[in-house]
Amino acid sequence: MLKNAWVCSILSLRTLGPLLSLPVFGLPMLGLPLWAAPCSSPAGATGLEIKVDYPLFEPEERKLLVTVQGPAAREAVVEAEQTLAMIGIPAGHYTISMLRPGFLLAAGGFETARDVAAGTCEQVTLALKGAQTISGTLFDALAKPVAGVQLRLARTHDAIYTQTDTRGHFAFHEVTPGPYWISTGSDGFAEQFYPVVADQDEASIIYVMPGEDVENVKFYVPQVTKPRIVSVRVVRDDGTPAAQAKVALQPARGEDRRGVESTADDQGRVEFQAFADAPYVLVASDGQGRTSRLEGSLEIPAGAAAVNSTVQLHPAAPQTAGR
């Protein structure tokens, strides 16, 4: 019976078209679903078997409009884990195209071609990829571009990675439509989420629409995970250790001028953890009228594991009595 007839698995586009957000006007009514056995059975039948391989970030609804043109022509919506099997078709040249907003074939474009010889089964896998790109620039706390940092684009449990170039620019290619988070967690940088938060629950979601690239994403990374140790020795004007002196370390620039404070030990020593490659302000006081302020003189170079500094206290300048 299959010699002069062929069977195709098809779904009604008028039913599934709205689910795919595809226009259905002008398309023929294709009938009820009918999923055929693999075209390798019965033996000797001429057939075409089409499967769909979705990318890492799968769409929420795994449905794809497939069009076959050639000696036999059909359209059908192929769902996940299903195979479009056309059995008993005439031999010849067939063009297979797909339509899903925001997706391309992995080889590029929307269609591929196969020659089906008489008495053979031609198996075709439509490997998909996303058609969108997310791009932007990574900045540090001083709004300077940061190079060589690995970034992570994630959705649910899947993720892809890229690295910033010398200008701090990054790009994620072949992104499928849907919601995403961008984060960093590479060596030297604390895990931060776009735009500038440490908690994923507070992160901004980047939603990729079909056919629309997301550009000019500005991502800020305020801290590094490997802090530089700043060792400070506080002495009085006679050179003796300023035990229990109060010392503060503050950024010299930037909008956030909040710093950290600590108390020197009996030898006048205190340590801080500094996160930015930037000038700092050291302020020290022994509570006995002696103070010191080193502004812009403590530079923490990039890559330095530790910085040592000595602060000498001097008597505070007398204050002018008020009227």
C-alpha cells in the first residue's frame, strides 16, 4: 500500500499557531496529528525523517514550524521529542525550512536541502541556535573598563561564558529569546550580578525578545575577591608606637567615600583589606590631640598583594575659639 501513497505526521496550525506566536492566516488546514513509524520501516520504503535539536537555552514551548518542499510538500509543527516522518514519498530533491522567531539553523539561515534516493530513508536533524546577541561593557568602581574578566550568562541551571576584551567590552552570541542574568565570578572578582548587586534576587533581568539584540549593557563590578592587605604602622612625632590609635582607610575618589576603621595594636600596627586599584586616604588619631592625614599618598597598584605604610602623628592644630 505504501508504494503509491505516503504518510506524514502533521498538526493543525490553526490550533498551535497562537502558541507559537506565528501568523496562521493564508495557511492551509493541515488536519489532525498523525505520527508515523520511523521511515526505516517497512524496509525499502522511500522516506524522510526530520528531528529537531534545540540549543542549550531551550524555548519554553518547544514547537517548531517545519516546511518540506519537493516532489511531496507538507507543513507541520514539530514538538519536543517528536519526529516528522514522511513515508512512501517520491524520490527527489527536498528543501526543508524552519520558522521560529528568534532562532536560526546552526549552520545559518532557515533552510537546508536533501536528496532522497528511491528505497532509502533520509534522516535530517534541524539543529537550532539563538539569533540574538547581548553586548555591553564591564566597569569597575571608578567607572573604568575592566579587561580580561569572565562573565556568565545564565537562565535556570544553564549558562554560557564570555570574556571582556581590552576595552572591557563583552558579547554573548547565539542567544535564544527569554530572561537572563549576567554575573561575574572569575578569579579576582567577587560574584556580582547586573547591574551592580551581590544578590541574584536583586539582579536586573535582561529579557531578550525574538529578533532584537540587547546592546549597551553597562555592568559594574565594585569589588575584587582577593583584597590587597594594607599594613599601617602608626608612630608619634617622637617615633614611638601609637598604641590603640584609631585609623581609618577611605577611598580618595569616587561617589562612595565610605571607608573602614580599626584600632592599632600595642606596637601601633593595624591591617586593612583594600579592594580597588586606587588612591586611598589614611586618617589616624591617638585620642590625645595627635592626628595625621595622608591624602592621595597611598596608592595601591594593580596586582599588588600587600602595601606597607607608616603614619606619623603630629599635634593637632589649635582650633580658633568661637565668638
